[in-house]
Amino acid sequence: MSADLAAALARHPHLAIAVSGGVDSMTLAAFAHRLQQDGGTVEMIHAVSPAVPPAATERVRARAAREGWRLTVTGAGEFDDPRYRDNPVDRCYFCKTNLYDRIRSLTSATIASGANLGDLGDYRPGLLAAAEHEVVHPYIEAGMDKAAVRALARELGLDEVAELPAQPCLASRVETGIAIDAADLAFVDLVETRLATLAPAGSALRCRITRAGIVIEVGDAAMDRQALADLAETLCREHGRQLVGVRPYRRGAMFVHG
């Protein structure tokens, strides 16, 4: 797989990789940087916003310093776009449009994403924005899914990255149609960070904002749900929120069609 990925990257000697701080983009950045060929360039672009957990930004900065990446940290500006803030069913399209517009304003290099084969089976309006901006997807070109990406991360010695749980942007925790608000996303990040101290490493754990109130989702049956519920209840009360309950994790639970 790594040979196929190297071949995919070789087709694009000048790359600007959009690095979110998750396992896919972090692994791609590390692999591309180490592979960098004479005459080629690889730069990493990380966008900060209320939808990006501060821990992700810290992770990117730390890895960039350790590996010597050429890193630019910028703001994508999606919160200035009312189409994004309205949180329609295709919110991700407007998010990625703003992101890729911003990256293109910074560099003429080919923009690359960390999308993998598994992303092709879901409704991903962000991929339409990528196509409109001629973004390349090296993992998809190399036929790699999430498991292959995690295996590559371990091969590269990025064990802590390999074990990162899937972590889409914080806006994905907000039910479709509820306006995206920076204070809401800060609350989501606070709750998930605190609850993670009670969960096994790598466990799926979500703080959902629904019309009914706050819902906590957990993906590990071994978790102490009562302890999670008690802490979540305390955090909600401290921040004037209403906890609805704790339920099993469901991928894409806040995505509502129609």
C-alpha cells in the first residue's frame, strides 16, 4: 500500500496538504514529508476555527515541530459564511469551499486531502467542494481505507496518531438545521474532553446538540455509563444546558435529510 501511495504522491510534485489533526491527514503529511523528492515541495496547511478542537491544533503544531514540516496555520473563515452557520444538510460543502478557497489564496501547489476509500460510501458534500477546487485524494488513488491508513501510521512510528478515534469537526455534533454557534462548539469540546477521562483510550464518545437538549453517545459497552451521565449532568448544569440522556454511539446521528 505504501508503494501505491508513494506513486500517487509522485504524480503531484508540489503539494499543499490540508491537515486537520486527525489520523488520516496527519499520516499523509508525515509520509509525504519523509518521501519528499528532489525538486518537489510539500507544505502543510492547518485551519483553526471554533469547529476545530484545540487539541487537534496542538497535535499538528507538535508533530510539525518534531518532523520539520513547513506548516502554515490559518483561518478558513467558514464562520463568516451564513450558509455554513445556518447548518443545512450540505453544511460541509460550504465549510470545505471556504477552506479550499483559503488554501488556494496561500499557495499554487496542488491541494491534497486525507480522504480515504471509506469516505466514498457516505454522503460527503465536502467532496464536491474538493472536486471544484481540483483537490487530489492520494489515499483514494492508492486504494487505501481507514484500516490501511492506521497500519501506515504504525509503520511510520506514529503510534499515538494510529490510535486516534475518528474525530470529525465539532460542527458535526449539531443537529441539522440548528445554527452553528461558537459557544455551542466550545461546550461540546469541553464535555467530550472531560468525559474522555472516564473512557478507554480511542473510544467513540460524542456530545450531541439536539432540539431536545444535550445527548451523550458512547461507543464502548464497557464504559461506566452512570459515571458518564453524572459528569455530563454536572457539566450541563454548570453551563445552563439540559441533558437528555446517554445512548449508544451512532455515526452521523445529527445528520437529518429533508
